[in-house]
Amino acid sequence: MRATPYRDERLPRYTSYPTAPHFQAHVDGSSYASWLKALAAGTTTSLYLHVPFCRSMCWYCGCHTTVALRNGPIIDYLAALRGEIALVAEHLAAPVDVRHVHFGGGTPTILEPADFVALVGLLRQRFAVHPEAEIAVEIDPRRLAPAMTATLAVAGVNRVSLGVQSFDPEVQKAINRIQSAGQTAAVVAGLRGAGIGSVSFDLIYGLPKQTVQSCIDTVEQCLAMRPDRFSIFGYAHVPEFKKHQRRILTAELPDGQERHAQAEAMARRLVAAGYVCIGLDHFARPEDPMARALSQGRLHRNFQGYTTDPCEALIGFGASAIGRLPQGYVQNEVVIGRYAERISDGALPTAKGYRMAPEDRLRAELIERVMCDLTVDIDAVCARHPVDAGVLATSRHALAQLAQEGVVNFDGSRVLLPGDARLLVRKVASTFDAHLNHAPRQYSRAV
């Protein structure tokens, strides 16, 4: 694997298009209600449940979460979550076919075991959850008790994602997350012993005090645990939006060149260990379903990153959760109190969303395919959409410029990123983004 040329830019991660900063308040609960009602019987559907609580705050965190030192707020939130599940189910005119369920956070395993089992049971009661559905949970290994491990298996969880970030003690101190490799290995052994077969690790580069060598050392320690997948993300330092990030000293953050070197070093080590490089930031064993999906052109991208999930609809539950239906996107109220109040009033808690136009669908497919496959045939995608291909004139011009710079190969229709330009895929995807110059916020670094 050759080194990617470095460019210091700030761009969306493109887990959706249009991206969340462009969602609009006029797409509200009534819009969502009509969209839910229009879902046809048997629509392949995924469910996402957001549990926005942690026992302590990691200072790098960019998620919507809050610290709960006692269980009272969590119990209250669960009541609202159950209420939203009931409301959504009542708005569906016909049963949908649920193939994927994902619990994200925060720390979903902060729930009491009995409450987690009951929540999964409620989903199965109110929706047609397929017997072989993938049920995935994000886990903080520091907070997983043996009783919860057993509970996950009983509830049918079959894929887990463990937050690791870094095993460097100095980095851990700088981000307020102390977590040993031994502790993590014990959790992995417990999960596998309980019969949970698929284990993924999340790592981060670009953290304070992090170096290329410490990144490699973390990867080496992770490889000893033989996870099925890795996700390797660049730290997004946005203290203007996440106040707890102000505890991180800017002077201790690696610069752009160092971040780039860290990402490349981690990727090279994983590829050398036999993992398949998937898109921008995922790696999987060759036999893993994600690696197979990549080779067969079936890889997709959603708010959790790369996925094998081809769902026609994604229904989000919980404060700040985002859903995607055939008509467009919806996002719930972010503030937990406001979310719970809307549910208490018997209303869907939609705060904003986006109604997709035909041109949006065209651009969304182009972005998803280049993000997943590192290649896309513009003319072939255009042929599937009732949109004048002329709307992409600016995109083609930008791609021609990137071709002159050696970032892509481009013949006027087919775009191809060489393997050594993988980390620049967000730059390539941005050429199809009609909203980018109107973004109301600062995005994260592209590398």
C-alpha cells in the first residue's frame, strides 16, 4: 500500500446526502407520519435506537450523549423510548420486514439487563423482526459487566462494536478514557464465550499526544484479539460545538501531516495482517460479510459508517436519532427533555428533516458509490435517474481538475481512485455535493 498524498481540508463524512446540517424544520412530525404510513408491506427496514447516556465523558467524544451517574434519568428516557416505539408502530399502515437493529450511543449497555431484554422484546412485539436479523450493539468495554454479556446473547445480539480508540496510556489520560488491553481482551473473550460471533473494534487517530508508533502499537495489541472488523476514524476537534473538547489542549494535537501518517501506518499494518481495506476507514477479514459485500458491489453507507445493510427504510428512535425513508430524512429532537416532552404529548418527536428531490437522489447515489467502491460510472448512474445529466457539469469539471492533480483517473464518465488515494475519497465525493458551499458549520478534517 503506497502513501496517499496529503491534503488538509475539512469535508463531510458523507454518511448521508444531503448531510445533516442541511436538514430543515419544515419537515416535521406530520411529514414523518405520512412517510411512515406510505411504507409498503414488507419494506426491508432497519431500526436504530439511540441511548444517549454514559457514566463518564470521554473528552474526544462527538456524539450526542450526557453523563448519568444514577439510573433515574435513564429509566425516564426508556419510558419515552418505549412511547416512541409505540407511536411509530401505530403510524405504519402495514408490517415492514426488519432485518437489522442497531443500538448506538452513548453507551447502550448502560441499561439494566432486564430493561435491555424488555426493549428488544418490545421491538419484536411491535415490528416484524426477522428471526435471523442482525442485532448490533456499541459497547464500552470499561462498563460491560458479565451479567450484561449474558443478557446480550439472550436478547439475540449477534454483532458488537467495541470502543478502543487507543491503548497508549498517555493518550488515554489526555482524553479521559483509561482502558487497558487486558480489560478489553477479557470482554472480547466473554462475548465470544457467550456466542456473539462478530466483534468489531473502533480506533481513532489524531488524538492528543498520539504518534505514528503509538497508533501501530495499538493496532498490534488489537490484532492479538482477532476482531472481525476495524473502523479507524480521524478525531474531529470541534470545541465550538462540543464544549467538553475544550479540555483537550490544541497544542497536544498532531498536525495534519502527522494525522495523515498515523492513518496510513494503521492501514498498512492491518492490510499486512490480512484485513481487506474497505472504503475510507473500515477493514474486515476476507471472509467477513462486509468484505464479501465490497467484492460484489453491495456495500452501503449509513449513519454508522459502512454497512452490508441494503434496507429501503431506516427508522431511528431516541433523542437526536436520524431516520431515512424513501421520501427523505427525519431527525428527532436532540435535547432529551424536549424529546421526552414531545412523546408525552403523543406526538412524533421529529425536529427537522429533508425531503429528497430527484437531483438529490442522483447525487446521493454517486456519493455513496464512490465512498464505497472508490469508483463510479457517472453516465451509468445518471441513466437510472430522471434528471438532466447537465446538472453535473460542475462536478465533471472538478473531477477533471482532480485528475490533472493525480488524485483520480477520470475519462469524463468513469471515476477511479487509485488505492494510494483512498484517504482522499471524501474530496472526490464532495465534487457531487451541491450543498457544500452553503454549509452552516465547519466540518471535520478530511484525513
